[in-house]
Amino acid sequence: MLDTASASWEDVSAAISKGLIAVLPVGAVEQHGAHLPLLTDTVLASGVARRIAEGCDGLLLPAIAYGDAWTAEDWAGTLSLSPDTIRATITDIGRGLQRMGVKGLITVNGHFGNREPINLAARALSEAGFPVLHLDYPRLEALAAELMESEPAGPGFYHADEVETSMMLALAPETVRMERAAPEYPEFPELFGAEPMKLSAFNRSGVFGDPRPATAQKGEELIGGIAAESLRLIGLWTKKHGI
Amino acid sequence: MLDTASASWEDVSAAISKGLIAVLPVGAVEQHGAHLPLLTDTVLASGVARRIAEGCDGLLLPAIAYGDAWTAEDWAGTLSLSPDTIRATITDIGRGLQRMGVKGLITVNGHFGNREPINLAARALSEAGFPVLHLDYPRLEALAAELMESEPAGPGFYHADEVETSMMLALAPETVRMERAAPEYPEFPELFGAEPMKLSAFNRSGVFGDPRPATAQKGEELIGGIAAESLRLIGLWTKKHGI
Amino acid sequence: MLDTASASWEDVSAAISKGLIAVLPVGAVEQHGAHLPLLTDTVLASGVARRIAEGCDGLLLPAIAYGDAWTAEDWAGTLSLSPDTIRATITDIGRGLQRMGVKGLITVNGHFGNREPINLAARALSEAGFPVLHLDYPRLEALAAELMESEPAGPGFYHADEVETSMMLALAPETVRMERAAPEYPEFPELFGAEPMKLSAFNRSGVFGDPRPATAQKGEELIGGIAAESLRLIGLWTKKHGI
Amino acid sequence: MLDTASASWEDVSAAISKGLIAVLPVGAVEQHGAHLPLLTDTVLASGVARRIAEGCDGLLLPAIAYGDAWTAEDWAGTLSLSPDTIRATITDIGRGLQRMGVKGLITVNGHFGNREPINLAARALSEAGFPVLHLDYPRLEALAAELMESEPAGPGFYHADEVETSMMLALAPETVRMERAAPEYPEFPELFGAEPMKLSAFNRSGVFGDPRPATAQKGEELIGGIAAESLRLIGLWTKKHGI
Amino acid sequence: MLDTASASWEDVSAAISKGLIAVLPVGAVEQHGAHLPLLTDTVLASGVARRIAEGCDGLLLPAIAYGDAWTAEDWAGTLSLSPDTIRATITDIGRGLQRMGVKGLITVNGHFGNREPINLAARALSEAGFPVLHLDYPRLEALAAELMESEPAGPGFYHADEVETSMMLALAPETVRMERAAPEYPEFPELFGAEPMKLSAFNRSGVFGDPRPATAQKGEELIGGIAAESLRLIGLWTKKHGI
Amino acid sequence: MLDTASASWEDVSAAISKGLIAVLPVGAVEQHGAHLPLLTDTVLASGVARRIAEGCDGLLLPAIAYGDAWTAEDWAGTLSLSPDTIRATITDIGRGLQRMGVKGLITVNGHFGNREPINLAARALSEAGFPVLHLDYPRLEALAAELMESEPAGPGFYHADEVETSMMLALAPETVRMERAAPEYPEFPELFGAEPMKLSAFNRSGVFGDPRPATAQKGEELIGGIAAESLRLIGLWTKKHGI
């Protein structure tokens, strides 16, 4: 694995000549309750991306640390890029990778709001002949069902809960303040998903679910499971594209 | 100081009610010779920004890790955002800060190519009533003249040289491979600056100057000097804008 | 109900003075197998929208007849607007409605690929103070499970199958050629959804599922069920926004 | 003739292999006095386009139902797309046609305000090697002079008058309320055409001219004449481009 | 009259306090046959604009010297701005005038291809509360019919002919080479105006009509007549807007 | 030398066949104190560009008369194009030159604020294979130090001072009102250059320095020196690019 935080251009040049793929974490600066830091999604995406880059001997890129967190903007500290800016950022990076001879890009996304701009950037890059695999913590739902003690606040909805808190305890325990962890199971309005709605309309603490049963061990297992499934998909993808 | 890597929304909310400014590092993924990592400019800008945020009790934001490194694109590993993307990114972040009640933004730029897009974003934000101070390592030229043993490759041109290597030795010594450090003093073509020109047209190694005399101690002094001057300017700026 | 195909400006003017909402169908020009016309999604969205406009005494707008059908572009006759064009179209229409004093907009979307551009337009309009309810055939999944004889090709994936064919038999039977209807249950590749992929990569006929058991009666029940649920949501929405 | 409202992808695929051109109506949602519906221009453009598609055995596309009706925005019910959105819509559609192997595009425009965005889209498509013929009811002025009893409100200015009302009586008589038809011959200000000016500045009813002598027979003759001249031009155009 | 070529900011400041309008010529760099320079349209628009600025005591702005001359691009020396660039240029200038307190803008356009982008800029500025009068040599057709000896190549089509050559003889005689003046009356294809078509498709010399009877005296009378009619319209316009 | 103000398309066509470069002045409409006209920068850039075009037998283009003068907007008469508009203008012109077979473009910039948009346009054109040399009065600083009697207001900062006034006395003496010339040596705030700041924040008259010692003779020498250095650079540039 190469990491832009330590690799030089000579290292990358040598790896490209042997065939290299890049791994790009995409996160967010978004409220995550009282017990998790604003940068949670970026920390998690970066941690999972590192695991993936190690597994596929890829080039780990620095995270796009900001995402589209419009739904959480009523909580202080949340900062968003517009979807157009996110799309442009990923497209610019992808073009640069293609230009320098990297074989493909894997995005590791840690924030729901980034999915569509990532997909659109991937489509544009793919149409220009550059393969992009966009991963959103594959198999997370199954892993969470298997490993968590608490229920999620909604199907596939993990935010500042046992899932994310466990992963943070595994990756950046010094930034988790479990003493502040408290559950909130908001009632989702019937119009949720059918009109633009900020989450503060029905949630107070920023927590969705119950973070209290979180442990580093669970987090490690989640990350390991996600990384394993990611690497399996990467195997299919590299084979398909002859990378 | 608050850091999005550790602060929660409640922390930021409390700080905003007392008056808060944000500090945003802007870096690059760019070749820095054989002995420094691609992420050098981002690491340096983040390190200096942290020092500044500590000094002014600000909110340290995660770095924009990519910059406009068009001139270095011929070296593997260099990745650029277009100037428009950088401008949009900073404008989006500034608007978010203004919306949440932060009093102003300080950008800490570690890469020459980012200057103009930062300035344009600052102008737009400023016209919308949000103060932006854009710092480019103030007083670096004087500090370098005073502290360095080697000559710069050109006036105010510090790239993978004694200056940057010293700062990296102070901030991320484990990523510096001094055994690979070698000088290169390229001859700048007369047309340099008068037409679009990639640096690979007249430089081979990616080093501009002589990194060999670099030490962590010098780096620490450079960073301290830059931070001190930055804080002095911030004092003028907050006073002027009544922050 | 007012329909732009028959109402004059005086009719709309009078209705606005009493409080009016608009209903906008959004469809697609996209292959729908050998037995359904290219315009299927537009016909369906328009038919459902008419039922909804009748139910809420709204202003039925003409359909945006083109959508983002990128995934089906390999079949002849499929035509796409870019997501940006769709977003701009809906934003322009919404601004016009707001300007003239209409109280809100309900989009009735008949094509998966339009969801995200509709959502982004809705967000922009909503931030400008204009309520938008974006409906995607609410409760269709439950209705299909209850009313259909065949299995869908995938969860929530209804394309040229018993669901869509039944609805077309209810709304435009003269355009349905049941003699050509044939099933295809493609195997979805594991990478589906994880990279940009055209559906022709794993489907030949353009049918996903089995259209043969389709009947107009089933179609009528589907449409009735969708319209009823839509009207229930509209009731919540108008109440919430004081429309 | 193929119509997207009834043709399947297989039909279009077969026709493309033999050489196919597409016909695209472009209309508007715009006030047309008390006796004609808002959708008049779209209905007319669609009706004429159908006649043309029949005559040239083309592929009839669904209308772009919205146009640039800025000058009529003061009347309720008028809805505009910006010129940029119209241009983008036509460009997207043209690119899709070119990609799938259609030989050229004929636009049939029913609204003055759409002319320039259509022309600009046509220019872009044409520069990319895709022929576009943009028709604006050719020979209408001569036909109107020959067939109408009333005078137009201005040279070449037909809006909710005998011309348009006759054509609507021919195409959609059930939407025409002749009992409300009343003449208005506004005085055009001298500054009309020399500054941005909404028509409500000098017209009250939305009618320009006298719709009362309108008959379906006249409408049929107008449509027939326009279609005949259109087909003559199409003959020249297909010959010129070797279609 | 004030002219930016001689007036200082103090002069403009004083005039603004008494009420000032600005006059902006818009021209083109476009072939004008063998006997007229490429800059003809800009010279003419500037000359007419000067006459108008004198007549209304306005602020004469420097010309936008480039226009949209796409149709003439096959002749060497022709240079175009895209319509979007022209629109942006005029919008930027208008916003600046509005900001500084100028009461309105008069555009004096000398090139057909600029009309639509000027109109769109005027619309945007007007919607923002800034009056714009866009003049295209008003009454030129009547004046030409009255004063010229030769026939125009088409109705209202004056290009490198007796009209433009006379005006150039009046304004910049040193740049006219009458010895090279030769007539060309091309046959306009029937598809002209119905598809994107460059003029070189049916014209060789770049002249449309017969420049040989041109005289400075005629040019002076044309310019005087255009200016007089312009000032009459300006009188209506300033009165209407209370300027 | 060819000048679009006098050359016909035939002249340009003949020159292109022998190899031609174009020279484009870029100026500004900006306050220049009480004694110089608003158009100073455009007049100067045009004058220098003419000298350069003569020296290299180039095609002199008409000036882009407007620049980005945001910092001077508080003085009446100053008008700005946005940086994006300037960039688009130059890019459009460059593309046109490339299309017609001109070998390269030399921009002669007379206004600081235009540098970055010119550079970005040059980069885009250069990436598309069209060489651009962007000159900003090369060697001016050395010439000023040698020839001027007064000190500049800041290093490399020449605005309405002895330098610009001398050049105007050489190029357009009839527009210079020396009787109004008065010095102002403002104190530059420490934050100048570190935040968006209009010059009116610390300057009253619009003059930076002392225009009183200006003479036409000095202006002539400055222009001659700039032109000579420009031609030297052009020699290097044409040789490098095989022009």
C-alpha cells in the first residue's frame, strides 16, 4: 500500500508502472451527537479506506473531508459542500488519476448525502474510460444486524449510534466521550423522504439510536467485515475491467 | 481551541455563542521530491493552522487536502482540483460558517497555486458580509532568509527544499527520508511566468533548492515565526471587524 | 381540478386567489421492452398525476416528458436529459409557480433516474420558501406485493413488468402489445449499484420480470392505491405548511 | 411514422437501421386569452409536428411542453423555462439522437420566445456533426394573409387570435371556448422591442387580434399549408445532408 | 457628454449626482469584404454611439469590440465571443453602472449576431431594476431605402454594402479601400434561417450587395438619421422610467 | 503589421498562410485620479501592444477594454468584468485564432487585476495546443527605477503616478490634465493583500505616488523599453514553439 501522507512521487511512479488503483475516502463535517466529533464520517471513511488500500495494495488518497450534510445544518458545526462541488472534486481527482496512468478509482463513502454526487462523478469518469467503484460500506446492514445489541433508528440508518460509535472506538477512541452517549429514537415523520426536511425537525440530540452498547471490539468487527466485502467486490471489479 | 476531529456540535454551539472564528488549512497533493511525501503541503498547512487555531482559540477545520498543482502534473502522484472547484469549496464552507454564526474565516494556505482561487472565494464571501483573512505563511521570506543555510531556488520559491523539509521534520518526521534528499538548483527559463509552463520543463527531481541542511529545529522556528506573525495579523483583523 | 390543456389564465387566476397547488408529472423516454412504448414512464406519471390533481383539486401541469435514462441508453429510442437539465427544468417551473402565487408543488415521478435531480430542485425551492412534495409512487411496493401474481425482478424494481404493464393497460391500452410480452428475469451482477453500469450489461429484452399476467384491472388498482396514499400524504403536507 | 407514445425500442431500432429522422415539438405554457388553454402552443406544435412526422416517416418525440414565455409572465398560469434550460434540453435530446444513430433532428417550434435557444442548440449540435432543421411554422405569414378574415395585431404576430384559435379548433376543439372569444388590438408602444417589456404593459385580455372569425376549417388549412411547406424544406434538407 | 477615454472619476462622479445614463457600443471583429476592415461593426457602433451620447449628454463607454460572428467564421480574421460571454460581459457592465448610481444603459449594437445576448442581458438587468434600452440602428431600413442607390442583398441585410461602406466613409475613410469594392448578390438558399448555416456556403467575397455607390455624404445622412431616431426613442425611454 | 481596424479578411488570410501571431491588449475602465481618464489602462495596453505588433509583424487585435477592477469600484466610473467573464473572453478569442490558423497569441495586459484570468485562459488554450504568451509590461520595474524621479507608492505598484502619467503623455496627451495632477502616498494597511480590501479604504484621490514629474519623453522611453523586452521574449517564445 502507498499512502500520499508518506509516499513520494517516485514511489507512485514505480507502482503505476506495475498497475495501481487509488482509494479515496469521502466523509463529512457533520454533527454526531454529544459524544462523537464532527469529523466522525471522515475519520470512519478514512479508516475503512486504509484497510481497503492495504488489502488491495492501492494508493490511499487523502479524504475529501467535507460532504453534503444539508439535513444536519441546523446543528452547529455542520458544514456542507454543495452536491455540485462534491461532484466536481471527485471528477477532478479522477481525471488526474487517469492522466497519470492509475488504473481505476475506488471511493469509500462514509456519508449518505454524498452518494449521488459520487455516482454522477463516477458516471462521467466511467464514460471517459476510467473505471470507478463506489463503495458505501458494503454489507454493513447485515453486519450491524448480526453484531449490534441495539436496534437502528431506521432501516439502514446508522448515525451516532452503536454502529458508528463502535467504529469510532476502534479507530479514534480518544475522540469518543462515552459518558455523554445517550440514546434517542426519534419518530420519523411520514413526510420524511417525500419533501426536503432537516433532521432537526424531529431529533434533538443528533443521535439516532442507542450508542451506549458500543465497543471497540464491535467496531473492529464491523470494519473488518466491511473491508472484507469491499475487497471481494474489488476483486470482481478488477477482474471485470482487466486491471 | 476546538478541533472538528474531537469537538462535538455542542462544543461548537457553546463557542459560537461566545464568538468564534474558524481556521481552514488548504494544501495540495503534489510531488515534493524523493524525500518528502505527496501530502507535504497539506501536512504543513494543517500543522501551521493548528498552531494558529491554538493561538486564537479558533475552530480548526479539516484541510482541503487537494490544491491546484497543475505545474507539477508531470510528476506521478500529483493531483489537482481545478481553480473553480477550489473556489467553490471554500465558498461553500464559508457560507456554512456564516450561516451558523461563526464570526470569520482564516485560510492557511500551503500551496502557491491555491492563492488566486482562495482570494476569489474570499472576495465573494466578504461581499456577502463574511470576513475572510487569507494567510500564505506570512513573514516566511524573512524567516527563511534568517534561518536557512541554503539559498532558495528562486525568490520566495520554497519547494521540497530546506524550508519545507525542515517544517516536515518538525511536523511529520516519520514521513521524511533524508537519505534521499538531494539538491537541485534548476535554471528558470526566461519565459517562466510569461506562459503556461510545467515545472518538469526545467527540473528533474522535483526538488527546488537544497533540502540537506534541514532540521526539525529550524522547522519549528519557521512554524513558530509564521504562527506568531499570523496571530499578529489576526489581532489586527479581528479588531478591524469587531470580532 | 384545472388542467393546463384546457384551463385559461383566468381560470388559474381565480383558483390562485382561493389557494392552489400544482401537480407536475416527470417521466422518461426509455425503452420498456417490446410490448410497451418508449413513453411509458411519462404516460404513467401523467395518469397518476391526473388522478392526484383531481383528488386535491390542483393544477395539472404538462409532463416533463424526458428523464435521466442513462442506464438504458444502449436500447434504441431511449433519450436522456442530464441530471442538471432536469434539476434546472423543475427549478424554473417551481420559481414560476411561486411567483404567480401558487402555494406549493407536487412532483409525481415515474422514473427512478429522476429522483435525485427532483430532490435537489425541491431542496433549492424549499430553501427559497416554496414547499415541494416529491412523490415516487408511494406505497407501490406494498401494493405490488399484494396485487401482482409475478415476482419483481428485484426488490422495488418494476420495469416493463406486470406492474408497469398493468398500469399501461389501465391508462393507454391501445399502446400495449401483449402479444409481444415476454418475461426476462436477469441476474443482477454483484457490482450492480457499485459502479456505473448500463442495464444492457445483463438484460437483453428490456423487460425486468414477467409482464404476462398484467391486466387493466390490476393497473387500475395500483393507480388507485398510489393515488390514495399520495392524497393522504398531501393532506399531511398541506396541513404542515398551512396551505 | 413512429411515435414514442406507441413505438417500442425494437421499432425504433429497426427504423434506425433504415435511416430515421426525429421530429421534436417545442411549445409553451402561456396565457392565450380567456378562450384558449394555457397549453395552446404545445398542442399546436405537437399537432403540426405529428403531421410533419407522418409526412416524412419520422420519429415523433414528445413535446418540450414549456418554453420561454417571460413576456407573458404577468398573466396567471404562464410558466417559463430559462433560455439556458431550453437550450440544454434540446442539446441533450439531440446528443441522444446522434448517439443512437438517428440521422437528424427537426424542431417544430410553436412559440416565439423559443427561437433563439433552439437556434443555439442547433448550432452546437450542428458543429458536432448532427444536422438540425429548426422550423417556425414556415409560410405561416403568407397562409394567414390568404386565409384569415381578421387582421393580425402586428406583422407576423399571431397570439390567441384567428390564426391560433383556428388551429386549436382543428386540433383540440374541446378545449376552445368560443363564447369567451373577444378581440383586442393593443397599441404597441414605440419602445416595444427596444427594451425588455412584458406584454401586460399594453394588453389586458391576452388576446392579440380577433379570434372570433376562427374556424376549424381555416385551422386545418393553416396546418396543412405549414406542414406542406415544412415537408418541402425537409426534402431540401435531407438531400443536402445526404440523409 | 463624457467619454471614458477622457473623463476622470471626478467628472463621472459629478455627472452621476445630476443624473447620468451610459451608452455602450457593441461591435464585432468580422470579415467585411476586401474593401472594409475587420473592425467595421465596432467602428460603426462606436461612431453612432458617440453621436447618441453627445445628443443625450451620456457617458460614452468603450466598445465591446468582439461579437458573435459565428456565421462568418470561415473567412479569416473573424473572431467570435460565445453568446454566453457577450451576455455575461454586458450583465457585468450593467451591474457596475447600477452600483455606481448611473440611471440606465443604452446599448448601440452594430452586429446582428449580438442581438439576442444583448436582449437577455437587458432582461436580467431590467429584472434587477436597472433600465436598459437596446438599440439596433433604429429606422435604418427606412433610411437605407430612401438614401441608397443599390438594392440590399436581402431585406434588412446590410453587410459590406453601400450602407456600411457609406457609414465607414463617413467615420473612418482612411480604412476604406474603394478600389477593392465589388458587388456580390448571393442567392440565399431556401434553408437559410432554418438551419445553422455559415454565410460562406453561398457567398465568396464577403460582400452582400453593392458597395460601389457608397459615399461619405450618404454615410453621414444614415448616421444622422439613426442618431436622431435613437434620441427620440431615448426621450420616450427616459420619460417612461423617470430618468 | 496588420491591424483589425484597417486590415480586411484577405489581408489576414494572406498573412496566415505565411505564419501569423496575434497581439491582444487587455485593459480596464478604472479610476486613475483626477488627471487621467478612466480608460488609461486600455489606452496604455493598446499603445504598447501596437508597438509590439509592429515589432513582430503581428495581427493587432482590438482591446478587451474592461478588466477586473474590483479594488477600485468605490470610485465612480470604474467598471469591472468578473474574472470568469475575462477568462471566457480570452478563451473564446484564442479558440477563434487557433481555428483560423494563427500560430499563437500574445496578451499585453495593462491592469493588475487581469493577470490571473489571463493566466487561466492561457493555460486552457495551451492545453488545447495553442501557445499563449502573457506579458505584463516586462522589465517595467527596472525601467521605472531607472527613469522615474519619484518613488512608487509601493514596490511594483504604478497607478496614476509618474509611470502611467508619462506613458499617457506619450500616447494620448490630449487626455491628460497635468494641472490636476497631485501626489498621494497612502499608507498601505498591514492587512492589505491578506483580505479582500478596496483601495478606497486608504486612498482618497485615486493616485498612488506622484504624477507631477511625468513627461512624454519618459513615457516614450518606458514604452520603448517594455516593447524591446517584450520582443526579446517573443523571440524566445516563437523559437521555442517553432512559430
